[in-house]
Amino acid sequence: MNKYSPPKKPGSLLERAGEIYDYIPAVRTVEHRSDATEALALEASRQNVSTVPRRPMATYDGPRVIVDREKLTEAGFIVPDGPVTAISEEFRIIKRQLLLAAKGSQKCEPVPHGERILICSAHPNEGKTFCALNLALSIAAEKDNEVLLVDADFAKPSILSSLGLEGNKGLMDALADPHLPVENCIIHTDIPGLAILPAGDQTNADTEYLASSRTEQVLNRLTQNNPNRIVIFDSPPALSASPASVLATHVGQVLMVVKADETTETALRDALSLLGGCEHIQLLLNGTKFSPTGRRFGSYYGYGE
């Protein structure tokens, strides 16, 4: 590695790395920090509310399954209606950037298909499912949006088990069976604003189904009757399974989870190249307590980290 002079002002891990390695200019960085994570939005955006009128949200009056709150607490997830904590505050920062891109503002147009957000990582065990579920729980608390969390890690689905839920049919079943409406596979929870679409039965042709023309039709159905719905995809790791690269072509935003001190520069570059089907990519640094600003989210409300 070539020697370099340290920057005059302290920066985050990715900021400093960017000065050395010249990361892709299109990539914007969001960091996340709690006991094991750090969130820092690197782009300042004016949070102007779009003046474009929205249609009323479609209402669901059917049965709802009960999410195991104790399981959420034990796993360190955000608990709906729970106290303000460091992690809940940090995901408020993260979601605001994503929602701004999805809905647009007075000064910027919304990202095409920005309501579809892919959460990915280079390798397994870098925190993508943890981040996807926390992001979904945070967006579910919004007053003008609801969220559909899609378990798109078809080989190793874990969203349902993380919530203490059971399910059968899912996204892959809807893609494989033209007679199965994807709406029938959605699980509505007792958490206001949160619904789940399971992965479905595993096949040997997951990537081929995702690359078919039917996929866009199915994904359009997820939002066509509910323009205020945000769809989050928990993707398989980009360097471990091929579906991630295909899913990236169907979404408007990608949030790439990078684990501090574990995700290498080479792995990050390779993963980003595979996700090039999406033009709007942000990074989320996970697994570090380092905070150049010294901020402590949650302590203002009387709760520690």
C-alpha cells in the first residue's frame, strides 16, 4: 500500500478511505452506529416536503399476525412504541435520506422507482438483515408511508424467524406461478404500517425468475394500489449469490452495508460493480463505535447507548 498523509480534519472510515482510494463518485455514504454500529449521513439534504398530491393509501381490513416484541428486544431491534434509543434515532437519520430520494422535494425530483430499496452486503454476516429490519420498523412509524419488507434472500430467508412469524407462499412463488397474485402472499402485522412478503419456496432458478419480464409486473403490483408504500428488499450477499445483481436492476436505491474492519476494499469494489444495475447507491458503515463528531444519539432523551 502506498504511503499517504493523513487528512487535516478527522473523518469517518469511509471518508478517509475515499481520499485514498477514490471511491465511485456516484456512491454517497451513510454510516450507522449503536453499541456495534455507527450512522453518519455524509450528504446534507434540505428536507422539503414534496408538493405533489398523493392518492389516499389503500387500507387493509383483514387479519393481522402478532409480532413477537420480546424477540425484537432480545435481538437488539427497534421496538415499536418503545423508548427512544440510540439505534432508533440513527435509523431516523438513515431513513430520511432514503425517503427524500423516494419522494423528492421542491429542489430535486424523486429517484425513478426510489420507493424500492435494496439492502445488500458483500458477504454474509455483515449486518444487512439487521439493517433491513430496523429500517423497515423505522419507516413503519412514518405517518404518510407504510412499508413492505420483502425477504429476497431466497436461499437463507430469516425475516420471518426474526419477527417470530410463520409463513408459506412468498415472492418466488408469485414469480413462478402466473396464477398466484403476489398480494395473497403478503403478511400484514399488528405493527401499524408494517407488512412482510416472505421469500417463498426455494428453487434452482431464482436468478432466472428474477430476470424474467414477469418480475417487473409483480413488483409493480406491490405499489400500484398504494403509492405511499415503501418496499424494502433484504437481498442475499452480492458476492455470495447471483440474485442480488438482478434485484439491483429492479430497484431505485441500493443501501450497501459495509462492516468496519471486515469488509475489504476489494470486496466492496467487486460488490458495487455487480450492483451497477442501480444508479443510486449509498453505503452504510456497520460495526464501529468510532464517531468523529462525538455524538451520542438517544442520550438527549435520557437513554444511554
